[in-house]
Amino acid sequence: MNARDTLARIQALPAPLRPIRVLNVCGGHERSITELGLRSLLPDWVQLIPGPGCPVCVCPEEAIHQAIQMALLHPLTLVAFGDMLRVPVNLNKGEANSLAAARAQGADIRPIASPLEVIALARSLAPRPLVFFVAGFETTLAPVAAMLAEADLPANLFLQLAGRRTWPAVEFLLQAGSSFEAMIAPGHVAAIMGANEWRFVAEKYALPVAVAGFAADTLLTGLHAVLRHALRHEAALDNAYPAVVKADGNPQAQALLAKAFDIVDAPWRGIGSIPASGYRLTSLHAARDASLQFPVAISGHKRSGQMPAGCDCAAVLLAHKRPSECRLYGRACTPESPIGPCMVSDEGACHIWWRAGERVATA
Amino acid sequence: MCLGVPMKIVSLHGERAFAEALGVRREIALSLLPQPWPHPGDYVMVHVGYAIERVDATLAEESHTLWQAMEAGRDA
């Protein structure tokens, strides 16, 4: 069925008395929803809300500060995905408060787009140490795990991990009391981990959930499935992206993840610690742990774990507020001069809304 | 980082391949895929330089249309 027909089927659903809020937890979904203009096409009673689907946004300040100090104080090169470089942390005036600011002070910090680039760069810089600062969800950590399994990985390559798992954040939101009636699960995370990883939303929390991809047809198919179930007060798991997502995911990728990383409790910026939501290098790779090899003291956080003053990025990540409800949105905070991480990252909801032309601040 | 790009395999060499999408050719890694690996002409979904799953040609076309629409929207 094509996207237009699926949209018509959604528009033909009977309107409930109260709106149905549908959470997404992937910056890619939020980007598709916003850029396709789905909010203006769907009935008024459907509310599409972005959640914690931005790995750069939830990366703890302490991890960024550690990377900054490592690059400033040790003779090494540090690389990170480009989004990470401009994320500001709360530090005292005069201190480099982002990786970009540290680079301006002379640290050798470079943006990369792939672990393949990191391997090539490590080879060309050897024996100079190269630290790969990794933020990301399963879709990024699986490639990093594959990189670690390479036979002739350069000995001068080290990692600082700030990767996170997606589903524990959703369970955290559900345990806190759900602010949504249905959800769309991230298609490419599910391609790796399997659609079944999201079954708990239906079975434990009695909410409809659909795995969806990023084009209009799969996204609308997923939305139609969860809305139809929500209207009937049914809970079910649907896979609206079967061309890419299998029930149990990609076994090779999962085996590499298990070999590379242990699962640990981990802090999320603006949210707090979430059980079993982070990755740590297994003992096999302990010698590549940058925080052990290049120790730094990171103290003096004014508001540890928090977002910048006045910034509602935390409420946006927790699905309590929409980007335009932040007092700073489009006023003090724009992609050109961002205050909170949600306006920095390509996957941040504020950045996505602003880039798509959403100019009405409703705060 | 979560935006995947479907790419068409052009040639294989060991655990790597050359693949192209929207006229851009780049080297990708195949090591996240279960065996047997794809052949030249097959499509894969690529994340940060690594193929994470095989996809069919129709899905790849639809994704490229979406991608181009987004880039057009971004420039507007």
C-alpha cells in the first residue's frame, strides 16, 4: 500500500475523545516526520512527540569534559562524530567548554564520519595515540564493535565510550509514568537488535508499538498500526519495516557487540542514570580504554549532569515539552549559536524543527 | 548518526566493498553482515560506513527519493 492510501486510512479513523500521543525515539524518525510535514497532514487528535532519540544530546557533560581535557593535556589526537564537537558543557568562564573550543586552544581534535576513517587515521598518525570518542546508539556501537574485531587494528587506537542503548531509556520513561499512548520504535536499531526487543512495550506496559523505517510509506504504516490499536485499547508489536528488520535482528552484529562490550548502568544528560543502558569495553579490549591510558581530573562542574540554565533540552528528551515550548527556542538558541545540545545535533529535535522552518516559539 | 543510506555494491575486496548511492562512491565494511555476503549489484543499508543489513532495490529507491527531498528542503 502506498503512503497516500495509508494516510487516507489514518484520516478515516474515528476521532477519540482525547488525543493519542505517539512517541518516537530516533532522531531519524523525527527528521522524517518534520521534513515530510506529517504533523500538518495527520488528524488533530494525533500528536507526534520526539523523545530521547539523540545520542549526542544525552552524552554526559563529564564525558565531554573528559575528552576535552584529554585532548588538551596529553600529546594525542582525538576524533569524534562531527555533531559532538559543538556541544557545550557548563564550565567556568575561560575554560574550553566544547571540543571545538578546545581545538581553538590548540588541541588536535578532528571530526570523523566512520570508524573506517578512524582506522586509516590511526595508521597514518602512528605511533601518536588516537582517541576515538564514541557517542551513539546501537547503530553506531555495532560498527565500532566490528572495528574492534578487525585483525590488524593499530595499537595506537584507544576508545572513550559514551554509547547508549535505546530501549532502556524507553523503559525508564514508561516506569516514570507514561506521557504517551503509543510509540514508533527505531528502524535501524531494530535492524541490528531485532523487532522483538520492543515487545516489552506491548507486553509489560500494554501500549501499541511499531517498528518503522524512515520513508513516508513505512512510517505511515507504523503510525496506522499503533493508532488503530490505541483506538481499540489493544497492545501489540507490529513490524512496519520488514524489508530491513527481522524479528531477531542481525545475529552477526549482536555477536560482535557482545564480544566488544559489557552492558553497564549509565548516566544520560538531563535525565539521570538508567540501568543497563551503557557500554563498557570488555576485558579483551581493556588496554584500549582511553580513560585509563590518559587520565585527567575533571572537577568544577557548576551544575553536574544538567542542561544549560534556562534550556529545556531535558524536558524535550523526556517528551514532556516540545522544542518550540522552550523559552530559548529561536530566541537565544538557534543552530548558528546553540545553547543546548538539542539545537546542536542533526538528531536533536530543536535543530530538526528549526531547520524545517518551525519559527513559532510557543513558550 | 542514525541516518542510514542504502547503497549499491560495486565491487568486493575481503571484508570491504566499494558501494555507491546518489552518484557517490565510497568504501564500506561488510563485517557486520552474516555470511554469505552480498554480491555486486546488491543493495545494503549503510550506517557510518558499515553495512548493517541487506535491502532490496525498491526500498533503496524510495529512501533515495526521501533523502533528496530532505536535502532539497534543507537548502530551501
